[in-house]
Amino acid sequence: MISSIPEEEMDDDPLHRNRPLSVTLYRMPYETNGVQLCGARMSTGYLAPDDTVWFASDHGALHVIAGGNGVEGTPTTRIVGLSLDGANLPVKEGIQLPAGGKRLAFSFVPLFLGPQMGIRFLYRLEGFDNSWVSAGSGHTATYTNLPAGTYRFRVRSFDVSHPDLFTEESFDFTKKPFVYQTWWFRLLFMTAMLGCILLAYTLRLRSVRNRFAVVLEERTRLAREMHDTVIRGCIGVSMLMEAIATQRDDAFDDNDLFNVSREQLRSTISEARQAVWDLRRNDEEDINLPHSLAALAEQATQAFGIPVMCERIDPMGGISGSAGHELLMVTREAIANAGSHANPEWIQISASLDGADLTLSVIDNGIGFVQTAQTSSADGHYGLIGMRERMNRIGGTLTIHSKSDSGTEVVMKLRRATAESKYHRQRSRGKLQ
Amino acid sequence: MRDETCIRILVVDDYPFTRTGIAAILQSQPDMEACAQAGTVSDAVRLFDEHEPDLTLMDLRLPDGHGVEAIRLIRRKKPSAKIIVLTTYEGDEDIHQALQAGAMGYLIKGMSHDVLVKAIRRVYGGNRFLPPPVTQTLSLRSSSSELSQREREVLRLMVAGKTNREIGEKLHIKEPTVKSHITLILMRLGVTDRTQAVVKALKRGLEHL
């Protein structure tokens, strides 16, 4: 505040003669902004010998020069105060504000020797505000919860009668981030998190592996025990019973209790052995069907002394173990039936993939047979029934066309999706993508 | 009746009951005779030398070694020796190895006595005797599944429950090399992990408990 200036001096003063004035504010040193510069009753203005005027104000010494660089009728803008959560901070270019402050307030004044009613302010915080904000005739701008970063605070003041004549002051400052907001802390944190996840994963993997190892070890031990005690003992007894059977005349009488026991023991051994080796899991191995069919054909050619040919075998990979096994068993049975009962000159095997179906057929040119319920089971071979059951089990169908003297055709049909293993389907889908 | 037409047979099995049973079955046949019985690989080779049997019935699981080893030793001494494997194992590798070593027949224990007698007559007559389950197991074997010598060693240690590092130390190879062997083994066995590989190896007879 300017306290007084004698009127006669003003009238006499060169400043007063409608000339532009330049007003310079010399800020107070030692952060003493706002402290009253001068005692109350003393004269606070000073007319210097160079025709300029000095005043004491509570923001520092004002030096008023007539005919200086100022624009006539335009206030000079000054940013005079900065406070964070109520605490005053020096208005120093490039000041660094601590992290975490909530309420940041700027105050600014116009330096103007004349009535200040028409003076208005515009301010803008670069880095935060997108456009200029009008402060009206107020002298403060407040920001709450300003994020960390570098900013420039700009203020313009002007007289409403000349809005295009303004002066501006700006001030750069930085708000420090919290430790957790810094890039290096975030990187470190992410790394640590990743490390933790990796560690947890590794530990989990190891525990699963250990569990597997324990399970495997236990299974192995059980298998060995079973083999060394139960199966070996049963085999010993079975051999002895077979030996006794050789000394009996009724060794092939199916109703004899001894022979029933022999038979029963043999099947028990086979089941026990299966149980021991049945360590396999659900995802059993795939079968190379064309390869197996070729091997089967070769084997049958030797066994029956007639050509057993693979007529048309489409390439097919990834037939699931269970479906493939049943298909091979049915094929073998069909070949065996033809080879041992129909007296054919040749047997043909073909396997084709047509659309959604897998078709496997065994054709011969033998004497054929009349299909009755009796031939299926009465002769002691469960051949046809067994073949049907096998196909039903894997969700397929079996059809047999046979005419006397013109051969037999056994056709197995299975949906391709059923025949192919899950693993194979996933793999081929992967290839398409 | 026991003249030169009689088939003299060496019975090799580690379980005495089984040997007794087999011998009794043979004794019941007028043209067969159990000339000797052995329970180990070394006894089998020694008694073969001593008795020069017409045919040998060989178990694969013996206390001092694998039956295939005995078959090799015997065939080296007498390349025309006729041998039938009589075993509880039915893995494709067992069958393959036994036939490679020179066995002419392969029987799974728990068969009827007449099958045994039939097999002996067939093989004695110079033919092979491989029952359907055996040929079928063999036909499902693919040649790409053959393992190299080194892979077999690695697999053996995997079955023994060794870690990659332990396997590397045992075989004096680097751990990454062990890993690449294992990758190949998994591929050849058609499995996706170590556990399955071990189960598969046991099942196929590549390794034994």
C-alpha cells in the first residue's frame, strides 16, 4: 500500500502530465514479502533528483518513471504470493513444491497508478488448464490436488476499457511426485511383483512335480509289489494247474470244476497284469491308423495265405488311441471271419475320410453267409455281436452286407470328430490360425 | 521212448513253482523233456553249455539280469539255438529286443498248457510262434520311436527319478544337453511330459522296475 504523496508535489510532478508511466517493483529480499516496509506516520514517497518517484509498498520498493516502457492505462501484472495448504512459499522461478500438498494458491496484483476498479485478471496454469480462466477482479487462483509435474503459471491483467492491452507475468514451478509415483519406483515395483509371481509359479510347479513324482513312485512300488507277489504267485499256481491238467483225461471238459478254476485263474492273471500296467492317463497316445492297417494286412496275408490288400487308405493322423484300437480290433475280427470261414480269393481293406465321417470297410469275395441271430452267437464265437458292441462303445455303426456266393462287405462308420483325438484337433486348429 | 526224437528243454525262470509247473507240463508230453532248470542268467548260460538243450524257455525277469542278455549270450555261443520267451512282460520293446536277440517264440505267462506245447513244437520245427496279442503289440510299434543309446541312458535315469542336473553329472554332459535329449525322448515316445515318459517307458518295456 502506498501511504501518501503530497498533492502539491503531485501537481508539480512531471509524472502527472498525461505521460505514460513505467512502474517497477523491487521485490523484498530474504523472503520478507508482505512485511510493511515503512513506519505508519512517515512519509513513504520520495521524489528522486532524476524526476522519478519511489514509494514503499508492502511488496517492496516501487520505482515510478514517467515516460518509461509501460503502456498507458495498462496495469503491470505481478505475482506476489504463493501458498501451499496455507503456508507461504517464496515466489521463486523454478521452485520445487513438495509432494502431497493439497491446496495451492497464487495471489497476484496489478501495479497501476490510478483507480483499480476496472482491472481484471486472466490466469492459466500451463500443464493443467486448457484455456484461460477469468479471475474477475479477484486476486487469487487456487488449485487443489494438483498432480505431480512441471507447470507454468501465467497471469494477465488489463483494464476492461482496453481488454487488448494487457501485461503478463509467468512463473515456472515443479511439484514433486511421491516416491510411489516415480517411474523408477514403479519399475522396481513391477519387477518385484513379477518376481513374486514367478517365484509362486515356480514353487507351485515344483510342488505339482513333486506330487507327481510321489504318485509315480507309489504306483511303481505298487506295480512291483503286485508283480512280485500276486501275479508271480498266480502264474506259479497256474503253471502247476496246467501241469495237473496234462495228467487228466478230462482236460478239455468245460464243465469240470478244475478246468473252470484253471480258466478263471488265467483270466485273473490277465486282469491283474492289465491293472498293473493300467497306469495310463486319459490322454492316451494317438494311433497311426494307416500304418497299423498296413501291418494288419501284411500279417493277415501271411496267416491266411491269400492276398489281403489295402485298397484305399486316406492319410489320417491323430486317431485317438481308444477309437483307433477298437477300429483295429473290429477290422481284425472281420478279416479273421472272412479268412477262416468264407474261403475268399482276396480281402480288401479301405479307410476313407469323407466329410465328417471316417469309413473303414473290409470286403471279400468269398461264399458270404446268411446273417441270422444264430450265427452271431450260437457257434461259440461272439464275433459279430462283439464287433457291434465295440463300434457302439465308440459311438460308431457297423453294417454287414452279405450274399451267398458273392462275398461280404463289413462297413464301419464313425464320426470323424469322435475318431480324432482331442490333442490332434487342437493341433490342427492351431495350424489354421 | 526218450530217444533222439525227444525235445530236450532248458527251463529258465526265477520262480521255482513256475519252473516245477513248466517241467511237469513238459514231462507229460511223450516227446519232451525238461533237461535242466535255471533261475538266473549265469545259470542259464552255464547249463546251456552243459546240456546243449534243443530248446530253451526263457523268462525275461531274472535276479541277475535281463533275459534278453541271456538270449544274446546263448546265441553267441550257438547261433542256431532255439529259444522261446515265456514272460509276464508284453511291452513292444521287450518283444522287439527278444526277437532281435534271436528268440523264435514269445509267450505271455498265464496261457493254457496246450499253447505252450504247441509253441514248443512249432519253434522246434524251425518256425516262429508269436500269438496275436504279441504280433499286435509289435505292429503298433513305429520305427520313429527307436531311441539312441544316449537317449536310453537318459531315459533310464529319468525312470530312476533323477533330476536333469543329476542326469548330467552321471553321464558327464551339460544340463542343456540333457534337456534336448529329454525333448527328443518325449517326442519319440509320443508323450508331453516327464511323468508320462516314465510310465510309457515302463509300459513298453524300454525300462523295468
